[in-house]
Amino acid sequence: MTSYKTVTIEGLDIFYREAGSPDDPTILLLHGFPTSSHMFRNLIQVLSDRFHLVAPDYPGFGNSSMPSVEEYDYTFDGIAGSIHSFTEKLGLHKYSLYMMDYGAPVGYRLAVKHPERVESMIVQNGNAYEEGLREFWDPIKAYWKEKSKENGDVLRNSLLTIEATKWQYTNGVRNPETIAPENWFHDQYLMDRPGNKDIQLQLFYDYGSNPPLYPDWQAYFREYQPPTLIAWGKNDYIFPEEGAHPYKRDLKNIEFHILDTGHFALEEDGDKIAHLITCFMAKHTDLLAKHPEYREKCELAA
């Protein structure tokens, strides 16, 4: 059963979903844009009998506090700092990272800061290479170059609308009729709160801080070699398949799966991803100590 909790971090209420036993391997689930821990709701239900799952909402997202852009540091450094404080408050000192979209720059900052805490990584359409920033990013790169009202309005009018949010969920999926519309209505409702689009524009701008850090993240991969599961929706126009393959250059212990779906791969392939996570983590955590049945279910050697 999932619990819905709130903890105060640096004066902010950070909402999070938690399920499973703390005695099981922990997965810290880091969401993307424009969603929240809501994107993990089904995965948490499936995995909670074998893992300890913790999924926070970042400041400005979901049910967490939403201070204005003047009141909070809406940068990826700022969000990563808040999530680091969150893990400290909850006593999470050993975990696997599930990183999707914005979750990648948040999670990689955590990993570089505390590599000893990361048991493994699950990367789902989360970028760490220049090859992954293609045509979709051109208007955002223009905003990085010139943070003008005109460039900001282009993004506000093209990426922060209900049509754009629906497109993120339905573009590239095999069967759009299987994607629940409450996904985009939920996200858009929260994004339509007064001041929230200013927050999103600030984060679009600050995403430009991430590519200069890619060499540092790649150096972390090469030095620490965290076991890594790639489960990537190949039809994602935002983070296309080209961003997935370079991970193989730097990571030796990698399981690599390209899925025939879009950006929010969990919506269409959640059960498959849950199975991949279970069998991956059976090899790289102490899952089998409490759940030996997964040795047979995952066809692992004795």
C-alpha cells in the first residue's frame, strides 16, 4: 500500500509517496517535467511487495510547496540540494536511482556528491550526453543564449499548454487509446497555478547548466561503474534514442533495452519495466535474500 507523506525541508513541504518495507532494497524515484511522483503511481504498486520505494515531488511540482521564482532557487543545483536534504531527513543512505527526464540531472548531482550511496541506476529517457539533445531543444537553446521575453514567450506558448502536455504523453506510443487523459489534465492543472509557468521557464533556462556537467557525470560512470539498467522509449522526440546508446561507452555493467514507446514509457510499458527492474536488481542488490522466488522468476543461475 502506498502512503502519501509530507516532510519539511528548509522551510518547504516536500510531498512524497512511499511504499514497501525499508528492509528491502530502496529505489529513489526522480520524476520528469511537467509531472510529479504521480508518474510512478502504477510502478510503485507493482514493485512494493519486493522493494522500498520513495518518490518525492520537487519544489514547484506536484503536491510540494511552490514558492515563487524570487523565493526559491529554481535551478537543477537548487532542486538537487533539496532532494539531497530530503534523503538526509529520511535517512536514505543506500539506494538505487530511477531517473527520468529532469530526474537525470537531479540524480546525477546526487550520485557525484555521494557515489557511495548509489547501489545501481535505472535510466528511463534521462540524458547525460550531447547526442541526446536534438531538434526539440533548439528553441530552448535559443533561450539559453538569450533569456529574452520573446524567447521565453515562444516556450510558454509552445511547451506549457494542455496540447503540449497531452503530446508528451501520446506522441510515439503504440496505442494512444491506452494512455489515461487524467495524466495530462493532472499535470496541466498544477502547471496552470499562478506563477508556475514562470518556474518552468526558469528551469528551461537552467537546463543549460547540465550539458557542461556531462563530462563530470561521464567521469563518474567510468570511475564508479554503477550497475545500470537502460529502459528507453525509442519514439521520444524530447530525449530520443540517440541519447541512450552513448551510455554503453562509459558503463561496463549495463543492461540495455530500447522500448517501442514514447517519452512517458511507464504509461505503456510499465509492467515490462517493472519486470526488467526486478530481474536487474536481483543481480545487483540483496533482493534475493528476502525474496528468493525471483531467482526462478528471473531465470537466474543458482
